[in-house]
Amino acid sequence: MKESLGNYSTNNQARIFTALVLTGILSVGSGLTFIKSSTAASLSPSPETTNEVIKGNLKQNKLPRPIVNVVLQDLSQRTKISRNKLQIINYSQQNWRNGCLELPQPDEYCTQAIVPGWRFVVSDGRQNWVYHTNNNGRSFRLASANTSTNNTTTQLPQSVKNQVLQAASTRLQQPISRLNIIQAQQQTWSDGCLGLGNANESCIRAVVPGWRVVVAAVGQTLVYHTDQTGSAVRLNEKASQTSSQKLPQQVRDAVLRQASQVSGLPISALNIVASKQKKFARGCEQATYPNACDQILVSGWEVFVKSANRIRPWVFLSDESGSQIQLAGRDRPNGNKNNLTPVPIPSNELPQPLDRNVVFRQISSGGLAGSTYETVLLDDGSLIRVKIGDANDSERRVRRVSLQQVQQFQQLLTSTRFAQFKNLSYPAPSGAADYITYTLTSPEGTVRYNNISQDQLPNNLRTVVKAWNRLRNSPISDSNTGGAVPIPANEMPSPLDRDIVFRQISSGGFTGRTYETVLLNDGRLIKVRIGDANDSERSVRRISPQQVRQFQKLVERSRFGEFKNLSYPAPQGSADYITYTLTSKEGTVRYNDISQNKLPNNLMQVVQAWNQIGSIAQ
């Protein structure tokens, strides 16, 4: 009996050992299956793998403790915050697109491979930090350091997101659905070029709040600088990593030379925006019917080249050495680039005629964002851009070009006979979607077209479109004008009371005092010093009711409302200047005594008339 029990024990142990071995083999096999399946899976985290963590309720069975220890230890060392005060508040499994865990450093080359790993959000109760790691914690990177809890990618304004993704989609020639914003940080840029001006560019010296946004595609990362609303977007090429960097230099040079010949533009005006290795058929370029030809398959590159004023890039096919280059069939001069057939714009879709001092107007609508913008060129050189339907007028932008540029553009409208396109529309192809429609209006008439078929417009009309785009993107005529920027909402004064026609608030200067002057509709001009408890500096004077009405008409005639909620800042480094804040029923504008003489003409007329009232009041 004892021997029988011994045999049973030995046999049972053998069975258990065998079972453990088999279980281990299955475990390894399932692990390999997991790696394979995760490689093929979507790169976006699924809802099942994202976890909100409540303090003291970390799910040990899902989150590897060794990786948590590595992350917390690293953050504690970086911030000098006690590890006991740090906790994981959110985590998710990820499939990173490269060996840099989608967080490349400037000029860093990243291995292109799918890397399973984790994304952690760590908090000390006041601030959040985001970490990317691989699957075992041996590789990890800090995505955002010392970031406030409300400064995450989810706080990125939708308008900025839309504009950045659209720019990245155009540059990479990939649909937006394949792009992801992996990082967004609020920044304060030092100039109007968002810190990315070149040697030949005049940049406004002004503090510009905005964003630094990182966009990822498979094998590529783009870094963009924007303003607060996304109306200004610039690519930081040095910090970006695109596949065009892999293009051999001899192919790059040869393609740019060919693109220069095709476009008639200098090489300095052309950019390679994307490239990819490709096999294509060659050998029948010169074949004529009925002679037969045999095509051969050539390995090489497909290269996308753009200029500043061209929406769709030229596509070139090159062999591996750059010795044989051809323009892709769709872009050849004898290809399918027949001019579009225009149709009349329905009378109920025609915009309003231009006001007296407006030289030209563009209305753009549609696209992925679906927003509508109006840009007008005034006869004094002001370029004003507003978003239609923006109740807060937060996206208003005012720039200036020289009077000579205005005159040159007017002459171009005449020489190209822009009026011959009066009330014509050049429609998009049937079935097209997400395109932008442009409606251009001069005193002679209106024409409508879209960004898809812009290159198929009649030559004269394309000349006008290119000139208009150059004018809109040209440097400001006087770099000392400062450019208009929105007044922050928390700095806006209170609206006028019912019986007040106009108000000026002046502050700063050597004394640092603040005065408020209001014009009432009965002609009284009242000036007080803000903070004067005894009201000892109050003064009350009068102008006639007729003078009040004349001033109101001038404010209306000068279209003071166009400058609503805009500030014309002093040059950087200025001191002891006086800031003036003017408010009418139409809105508020702010300027200073240093740059007063460089304000737009219409605004200057209002300032001068207001100063005259102060001189004649009794």
C-alpha cells in the first residue's frame, strides 16, 4: 500500500511537471501571437485598454508594476518631488510607430517599427506629466514636462487642430484619417513668424501666444508652430522628420532642376514636400499608333514638389540615380488639363457689392473645418480678415501692404480683364468633397472657383489668383507698424452705457496714471482719473449737439467697427508710452502714442477727430 502510494505520488508529480511545461509552451506561443496581432492592429488605443485610475485602486493585474516603478522613479529624480506624492492617474496600452516612441528629439533619426508599449499620465495633484514606454520599461520618454493639468492635447482648440491636420495632409499627401496629433503644447512666440522666420523675411516683433503641435504619420513626424486660433501655421522643418529626408541628394537636386524648368520658377521657390520609393512602367513615352512598344518596370522615386502659391503639388517620377525624370501623366502639359467650363452664379448666391473704399474681396468657405472667412483689401493698403459668424470676432486679423502694391494689383485686374469673368463659377468635379470654395469680387464683378480645379482656370484668371495670394502672403510694408493682434478677453473694458457716444481710457506714461474721458450724447465731455478717491481731477466741458452728430457720422463713415477688439502694440522694448483704449457702440480698439502715426488711415481719422473734440470743448 505504501509502495502504491509512492508510485501514485511520483506519477502525479510527473503529470504536474508535464502540464507546467506544456503551459509554458502555450504561454510563449500566445505571447508570440499577441505580438503579431498587436502589430497588425490599429495604432490607436482601444477603449478597452485605457484606464482611469482612482487613488489607491491601481489594477495590479493589468499594469506591470516594474514599469510603474521606472516611470515614478524617473519623474521623482527629474522634479525632486517625493515619489510618495506621485501617482498614476491614467494609463493605456499603445503601439508606437517608431523606436523613439513617437517622441523624437530634433534631428534624431528613429527606427521605423511598431513598438508595443504604454502611455502613462502621472500627477502630484497639481500638475500632470505624460510618459511613453516600451513593453518592458527599458525604453521610456517624457512627452510633456511640468505641464499644468489643463494644458494637454485635449485642450487644443478645434480650429488649430483642423488647420494643422490640413497642412500636414497637404504636405505628406496623406488623408487626415491617417494622421494623429500626438503632442500639443502652449507656447509664446517672440514674433509674427512664430519663431520660424528666414533671413529674407521681415517678422513682426510682438509676443504671439500659440501652440507647438506634433503630428505623426507612419514613419514621419511633423512639428508645427501656430497662433492661438490656427490662422497662422508654420512647419518647423528642423524639428520634423519626413520621408523626404531619405531621398538621395542627387535625385533631390535633379528633380528640383526639372521642376524649375516645368514651372518657370527658380529652384529657391520650390520645395520637395514628400517622396516615396515606387516602381513604375517606362519605355512607351514616345510610342505612336500603330507602332507597338514593350514597357519595362523601373525602380525609383515618386517626388512631390510645391511652390508657395500652388495648392496641388507637381508629381515627378525618377529612377534611382536621378538620371531619368519625367512629370507624372496627370501633370503633363498635354495631359487632361483642359480648361473648365464655367456656369453662371445664381443671382441669389451673389455677394453684396463692395463698399466704396474696398479694392478687392475674397470669401472662402467649406473645407474640412467648414468655416467661412472674408478678406478685404482697402484702398489704404489694409488687409482685413474676419471669420463670418464669429460672435466674439476673435479671429479678426489686420495687416498692411504698401500703396504701391495696391496700385500694382489694381493695374493687374485691368490688364487681365478680370471683368470678363463677371458672375461666372468654375465648379468642382462631380462627387468631390471637402474642397474650399473661393469667391472673388472686384468693383467690376464676381467670380467663383475652388481649390481642386484651380490649376484648370483660364490663364488670365489664374494670374489674378496668384497675384492675390502673393499679396495676402507678402511681408508687411512697414515692419514698425506692429501689426494688429486681438485684445485678450480679460482686458476688454465694459460696454458703453446707453447715453455715452464714445470713450477713451489712457494709461501709462511717466506718471503711470489712468484717465477715462467720455462723450455723452448731450455734448458733455467728462474726464476723471481712475483711482482718485476725492475725484479732485474731474473736468466737465461741452461741445455742441451738431458736433456730436458730426463725430458720430465720421466714426460710422470710417468703419470703426472693422477694428473691433484689435490692439496695435508698441514696438518690442519700448517703455514709458501711453496706451489709449477707444470704445464706440461698434467695438473697442487699442493703440499707443509711439506708433500712433502708423495706424490705418480710417482709424487715424477717428483718432484725429477725437483729439480735435478735446481741443474745442469748452
